Amino acid sequence: MTLLHHRVEGPAHAPALLLGPSLGTSLSVWDRQAAALAHDHRVVRWDLPGHGGSPADALPAEPTVADLAERVIALADALGVETFAYAGVSLGGAVGAWLAAHHPRRVSALALLCTSARFGPPEAWHERADAVRARGVGPLADSAPDRWFAPGFAAGHAETVAALVADHRAVNPAAYAACCELIARLDLRDELARITAPTLVIGGRDDAATPPAHARALADGIPDAHLVEIARAGHLACVEQPRAVLAALRAHLAADPSEPHPARDQAPDSSGAFSRAEAMAVRRAVLGDAHVDRAIAHTTAFTARFQDFITRYAWGEIWTSDALDRRTRSCVTLTALVAGGHDEELAMHVRAALRNGLSPEEIGAVLLQTAVYCGVPAANSAFKVADRVLAEERPGAPTPPPAPPAGRETKPFGDDEETP
């Protein structure tokens, strides 16, 4: 059997991490995360049949997701990889879900990006397959940016988009059509409950190909799955919002208990319970890299102990605990901030709630409930804050400037830092 084309990066003896691509892309779709993930993982990226460097005849007639997944297992076997974490985009994510359901002992952790248990009615995929066989992949490549990205991204990132479109245009038409037929047959809805690996589901809020409802269905169907929805991200969230995706993946993979993990195991306290790397990864996943970077930059010798306190206890113990998922923690935090009248911190945690998977409607429901239990004036102020933040986070909204360092004694980090 000819192996799928692949690229291996990172330490040879590190825990393995397999990265699966989307239909019409190559392993380069992971370029923005691979190097960072390879610091403490043996990263294996692979190409779909007929995509990138993989052979076009790697799938049988009338292929299924099981056929493609078994090719991934054959690749892992050839590389001597017995267990692995897995992250995949779109079709690559569906492959990961099938692997986790059917080979649970081999998948130590799972991340599903902009994917689905069922990619819509089969008829649409059969029609696409027929169109590609008749006219090639060129028309689909030309229209791909509209399916892949949130409005406005392509215009501002012409070089990135051109490289991805070129990859799409180079796909073998017969192999692309076979993948479409595979997707038409794919329905994993009844198999999600079989997945036992720790699972992170990432959805792009502006994903037209697999809208957020698909991500929520995955998170609801997979036991104990965590959901993160990323603002201003379409179908290729790993390209459009690379830092947000990387932060979420790092936090999730650092929490994988089945493999030794250098980043997780460094800098423990006397009980061995605290990992600064894991705490910072969770903090970045919840609050965003830009916010955390500003907070760190504003740290002084006077505030350093407080920063350590926040990192150790808020992010190293509370937010990293599995007792509550992040959506629930965001609901609790929003309520507490409304009750305390902490409007500036509330703005920060409205953004965090969006990252943690709450929709604007759910945030509104939380604030409405605070009107009953925290008082109408407090909720009125909270709605004003949340409405401003949600307007700033809508697709196409201008990026707000970073807040200047605050001078209040209650803000020892400057900026809007930090109620955990």
C-alpha cells in the first residue's frame, strides 16, 4: 500500500500529533500552527488522496470515511506511532472523529475544527462530484475563498489566499470527486457517543460551509467535549485566526493525561499540581493572546507577585479544572461581574465568553437572568457593556484599539487585566 504523502516535524520521541486537512487543501493548511506544535509534539501532517503529494488512487470505488481513516492508521503504523493526538479540519476532522470512535485506544486526544458529523444532504455532494468530473476543479478553486473565509479576509490577505487556491487548483479531479462521494456517504451522528478521547470542538462563527450549529451538535454528541467558537473565522479557521486556534489547541493538548508532556510537567509547585505552561495556555485560550501579552508587558516588580497569584490559582487551578466546562465558567464569571458592578472586567469576559463557545443570544440570556438576581440597574449597565463588545466582535467591525494602561490601584496589571 502506498502511504499518504506526509511531513513529520518535531522531536522523534515526543508524543505524536496527527493533523488532517480540509477538502481542496494540502498539509500546508496547518503551516501557521505546525512549527509551534512541533516544539513538544512529533507532528505528522498528511495530504488527502490526490491532494498535495498523495497518490490519486488511494481510495477504492465508492469510498467511505472508514477507507480514508484506515489509510491514516496505515501511515501511523508505518511511522511506528501506536497512540496519537489528532486534530483535523473539515473532512480531516471527520476522519479524526471516525478514528476516535473505532480505534479508541489509539487516539489520546481529539480536536475537531470546522467539521461536522454530517455535511448536509448527499445530493449536493453527488452533484459537486459530477461537476468536477465534467469540468475539473478550476471553477471550485475560483469560488473557494467565498466558502473558506469570513467576508473581508481574502481582500486583505491576497498572498495567503492565492497559495491556498493554487493548492486547490492542483488537486486531481477524480480524487476530489471521490472525496465528495465519500462525504455524501458520511454520517457519524450515531457514532459520536462512542468517542472517549478528550475532545475539543472548534467552530468558526462565520463558517458558511459548516455553520456553528454543526460544531454545537458535535459537542453535544461527544461525551464531555469542550466547544470553542472563534469570532471572525470562516471554514479555514486555522488560516484566518491562527493564533486563536493555536492557543485553543495548546491548552487542549497540554491537558492530555495519557502521554508525558514536557510543557505540562514543568515548574510544578510542592504538590505537583501546578503547571505554569498549562495555566498560561488556558489563560491565552480564554482571554486571547493580545490581551495576555499586554498584561505581561505592563507587569512591574510591584505587581509581579499578584500576576503570579492570578496565574497560579485562577488559571492554574480554577480554569484548568474539569469540574465545569468553560462555557459554564463563563456564565458564572459574567454573573459575578454583573453582581459586583465590574463593568470593565465584564467587557473582557464577554469577549472570553464568545471564545468559550457562548453565542450572543446565550450571553444575553445570562445577563437577563442577572436582572432578577442582581438587580435591574446592574443588568442595564451590563447590557450596555455587552452590546458594545458584541458590536465590536461582529464580522467586518473595525478592530478596537488596545486600552491604555489603567492607573487605578484595583488594576495592578494595567489595561483591563484581570478578573479571572
